[in-house]
Amino acid sequence: MKINIGYLLYKRAMLSPKLEALVVGDVRRSYRELNDRANRVANAMRAMGVDRGDRVAVLALNDPEYLELYFGLAKIGVVMVPMNYRLAPPEVAYIANDCGTQLLIFGKEFVPVAEAIRTQIPAKRFIGIMEDPPAWAQSYQTLMEAAPTDEPEHIGGDDDTLTILYTSGTTGRPKGAELTHNGYYHTSVDLKATLTDVGTRMLMPLPLFHIGALAPVPMCAHFGTTMIFQRAFEPAEFLNLIQTEHVSWFGSVPQVLMFLRSVPQFETFDWSTIKLALVYAAPVPVPLIEAFAEKGMEVRQLYGLTECTGPASVIDGEWAIRKAGSCGPPFFHTDIRVVDLDGKQVAPDAPGELLMRTTHLMKGYYNNPTATAQTIIDGWLHTGDIARMDADGFLYILDRKKDMIISGGENIYPAEVEGCLLGHPSIADIGVIGIPDAKWGEAVKAVVVLKKGESLTQEDLIDWCRDKLAKYKTPKQVVFTDQIPRTPTGKILKRILREQFA
């Protein structure tokens, strides 16, 4: 029997037809209703001549239609390409051309982007998720109404590509990670085996073009969880949804937690319904973990990558504070090693590159065998992240290999310095980069965003660091700015910081 992610939805709809599957704004759908709509997608696509292996790009917010498309396309072996909607039109066009998409489906907010690129990409058909799409596009709703709800023949699965997710491109052009039906299925199994009981109602504020939002979706269908999505993250609404929807767990990135702290009701908010808060995509600063712990909310740092269909390691709630800053041991079906430049495993607590292998590794980078061969070697994914593992087997992510600063022969990890400086009461956000230094080779420069109404000088911050950081880690320069450039999931775009401030 083949593993097909669309089949998971079909089976859940058979077993739990009345169970609430999806909540987005005012839209509520049972698993039977979601499966019917996914079937309409599959049947409409087949009628249009979309075949197994074809690529369909989706440029939309977290609309209910996104989930219909994900499962519906899976049923007929079609590849979905979720598009980062925060990219500029030329960047979207690059991805559309790189994957060779035959069809672009877009939300109402992105008509201008679709209009700007439609003659520059291989797609010949366009579908608008809106009441009155442009003349050059078809109506999603009209197509759905004309398509039957009959269960289609399930085509493809196993090691067929289900999605192509493009990496954030923090160091250059984005690469398309080919994630398979098997990969998503085994991610579901790995999440369940590792996290065990997380409750039955998930809240997700992250965009569905990101693996942190998409990876849990098959698990929800597999094990009967209600998925509650925000179309786009809004902090006050997020807190309200936790209470009104009786949320048992949520996914997040550090930036989401930072925004939540700024909401007035944060100080008195009742977190008691939450069993689990998973935070990923970037290291969570220890002061942030402690701030939520003071409110009785357990933040569990998870480390993962697009290239492994999501999860790699996670810290257990028992250790979340005692080993704050760690992302725990590897997931149940995942192995991890930390190695030196020669590929030899390093001693406990020694830094090295993080390697991992798992049952849910990507197939490779689409149309890029060279990058694939450089990244997956003998079954091990070379992550490019610098980490250390303590004697108990707990992993600590130090920084990206390419972002490490070497000053006077000493390795400095910007994430460590950023985590320390975020403890300053006047700092709202920060990015740390290396700058040329005639004496030491490189030195530390801090790019700082102050909290509203606060003031701080370079000398003030350097002085504050003296008893908190080693001298060689202490910033030699400090510059103040209004915003740190980040990816949609909160990763600092260091190459842009360096272009602006190095």
C-alpha cells in the first residue's frame, strides 16, 4: 500500500466525519467537508489536464483553500509549490521559473504580483481565490462548484515529490527542497512518537509556505487534530484564539513570542489551556524563555530544517528551563552528530557542524544535483549550522557556519551575543555581524533596535556587556536602526545586515 498524504485526509474523513478539521476566521469545516473540497480540487485539476508530477504554485495567505489544495493535489500526485508572499515580484518569478510551474493560484491580496509576473513565467493558466478575478484568470470558486466531490483515484505517493519548498535564501538564491509523501508521513510519525500527547487543537500563526506551518498538517489529519490558522499573524487575535478555541498547543518562532509580549493583556493572560508551545526557525533567546516561564507557559525549543521536512530535535518540558537555550536531544526517528572539519565527531560541548539523518529527509534540491550532493553525503544532511552537544545528549545551536565571526583566532557565534544583548531592558531587537578589524581580523558589530521611548549609546551598551561577555565577544561598534531585516519566519538576513552596516 502506497503512502499518499491525500489518503490520510480520506481515512480521517471516513473515521471521524464530524470532527472539526479546520478553523480559519469565520470558516469552520469538518473532516468530511474538508475532504469533499479536496476532492473537488483534485477533480477540477484532472479536468484541466493537470497530471502527476506537474507543479502548481500557490501564492496566498493562510486561507482555507490552501489546505484544500495541499490535500487535493496530493491525491492526484501533483506537486504543490508554496510561494513566499513577502518576496518581491522578480523573486517570485525566479521561483516560478526555477520549478517550471504550469499553474499559478493566487489570493486576492496578490493580484498585483501575479499581474507583474504572468508574462515572465512558464505558467499558462492562472486561478484567483476571490470573487472577481482579473480577466486573465479563472475563478477558484467557479471551478470548485463545477467539480464533483467523488473520491478520485489516488495517484502516486511514497517517494514522489509532494511539495517543493524554497529555502529562505539567507545566503543567496533560494533552493527548492523536494519533500515527499513518505517524508511528510514520517514527520507525522516522528512528531507523534516524540511529543506524545499534545492535545487535539492546534493554533498556527505561521505562513503555510514555511515548513514550520506545513509539517504538522499531515499529523493533524493522521491523528485527528483540529487545525486553527490565522490568515496572517496578529498578536491580540492570537491570544484571543487561544482562549475562545481552547487551543492545546501552538507553533511559533521567536519573533511571534516577542510580539506577544507587547500585547497589553500578556501580563494577565491565562496560559493554562496550553500543553505545549513549540518554537523554531531560530534560536530562542534565553531571556524570552524565562519571561514566558514566569507566566507559567512552557516554551519548548525545537530545531528543524526545510530539508528534513521539519523536525530534528526538541527539548522536553522538564528540561526547558534547566537547560534553557538547548533544543534538546534528537527526535525519535532522527540521529544527530556534531563533527569537526575532518568529519570526526567532536567531544561533548565542543563546537562543530551539525549533521543529521532521519526517515523524513528531503529527496534533494529541485533541478540542482550539485547542491544536493554537497548537502547530503552518505545519507547524512550537512546542515551548515554550528552546534555543540553536552554530555547528556542535549543540542545547542550556536549559529550558521557562514555567520561565525573569527576574532584573533577565537570563534564567536553571533546568536550567543544576540541572546545576551536582548537581555538589556532598552533593546527590542538586535543583529550581530562581523566587521573587518586590522588587529584581530574581525570584530563584533551590534545593530540595535531600541524599544519605543528608550535611549542608549554605544558606550552604554559596551559598558553593560563587560561583566556578561568575554572581551573578544563584546561589540566594538554599535549602530542603531529602525528594523532588523528578517525572513518571514524570523531569521536575520545577515547578508543584508553586512551590506548595510559592515
